[in-house]
Amino acid sequence: MDIQPLDFEKPIVELQRRLQEIRDHSNEHALDFDNEVAAMEAKIERTRRDIYGNLSAWQRVQIARHVQRPYALDYVERCFTNWTELHGDRVFADDKAMPCGLAMLGEHRCVLITNQKGRNTKENVMRNFGCAHPEGYRKALRIMKLGEKFSLPIIALIDTPGAYPGVGSEERHIAEAIAINLREMMTLRVPILAAVIGEGGSGGALGIGVADHVMILENAYYSVISPEACSAILWKDRRHAAEAAEALKLTAQDLINLGVVDEIISEPEGGAHRDHTRAAEVLGHALRTNLDRLLKTPIDQLLQRRYEKFRRLGNFAEIAADAPGDGATN
């Protein structure tokens, strides 16, 4: 698969192009350029480490949105077996932006809730660019309730820019649908695992993200608002998205420091889009390990921990400024 490079990856691409030119020249003229090849390979490796070892928040957002990044159904195919999709919210329609169903994770039957994007225009129109309508959240809750009825653990794979903000979505009460999911997921008497695999945007992500253990892929992000929307509000201009991304503290490392997520899942160097199989292996292992652990925990203890976990979010301490007589707080 030819990987489409992002802007900040262009120095690596240019060095790889020059390396190929050296090799072609060597083969064409039967000359020994082994030393030059070795030096160029070392330079590429150093450049790769420098770039991927110092990614900014905005660069990670770009990786999270990469069109070749594995989406939820790619992980379903590689991490799960016996996938059976269930359709419809029994009220209005079936939302194809949120495929849900039953699957096997290792030896455990589970309920699987996902967000799904498309890779081309036709798929994106069908999947509504991964932005679910109210019926998507109602479908998800219906199937999660089914899981509770039959004592099946719930796994959510989150990858959405946010819930769909259109007129029809508002007419069918998107805010209420998400709010009900938040309330009901807090009390479901089965283990819940959630993994942010790409974009975790606003209430659209949180609507299926109330879980006992929340994981996030290394280059995914989880935020109350997209960097572009934040930039448009604060600076009246979307061009400040990179600054907004830094301020939002939306990267995996920021989120684990803040206690918003519980675990970071490593990705292949350069992002999950560079090796779907390896990315799925790592995520699958993390899902199985944590599910086994949660299934061994008494359900009343899980519920108490789940409640306490989300009650802790947003707590902060006020610290008096150093300047004498200054009543400002940080």
C-alpha cells in the first residue's frame, strides 16, 4: 500500500527519493555505492526518529485523521471473530455511521459499538463522515441493553469528529440521545471497555465512551471540540487550529496525565496507517487483557469505580499566585 505522506513527513519522503536514486544509479552503472546507501539510510532513520519522536498536538491530529488509518471495521475484522451486525433503533432508522452488533473477542462473546468513516466520497456519504445521528446513539443503547440482559461485556471503538449537527439531528433530539446514553451507561451492570482509535470528538465520542477502562491509541485524540472549531471561536479564524490543538490538551499523553483516559496503546512508528496488522495486534491484545481483568471484578465494585472515575473528571485545585497581595488564582 502506497502511504500518502503528511506535510511534516515530506523530509523523510525526499530522503527516501534520493536513496532510491542512488540505488538506481548504482545498478545502472554497476558501481559500488554501499557507503553512500548506508549513510543515507542512517540519515533517514535519524530524521524519522526526530520527526516521530517530537510530534506536536496538531501533527497527531493529522495522523488521527489520515484517510489510510485503520477504521473501526478494520479492527473488527482483525481483532474479533463471528461479527454479526444488528440494525436499527426501533424508533426511526438505522444509522450507518455507528455499526453495532455481537462479536467474539478471544473466548468471550461481547457487544461491539463502533463509529465508522468512509475512505471515499461514496462511503463517506453512506457513513455520514462518521458523524452519528440520534438514531445511532439510540441503536447503540438498545444493543448495550441487550448485552446487559444477557450478561455480555460491552466494547466501544470510538472514531468520530462528533455527533452530526444538522437540522434533522436536532429535530430528533441529538442532545437528549447522548445525555440518555451517558446516564444509562453509568449504570449498566456489565463491564465496559472503550478505545479511542482515531478522532474522539465532543459529545459524539463521549456518548459511547462511558467505560470502566478507557484506552486511546498513541496518535488518536479526544477533545470537547475540534481544533478548527476552537480556533474559529477564539480567534475568529480557523488558521489557528495548531495553536488550539496545543491549548486543548487533546493528545494521548495529555489525557492520561489529566486522568481522562486510563491507558495509551502504542502504534507502529509513523502511525497505525503504516501497518494495519501490527496496530490491530496491539489493540487486540490490550482489549483481551483488560476484558479478562474486568470480568474477574465483582459488578458492584465495577459500578462504584465507574461512578468515582467520572466524578473525578474536571476536579481542579486553586493555587494562590506568588505575588504578595495578589488575589489571582491559577
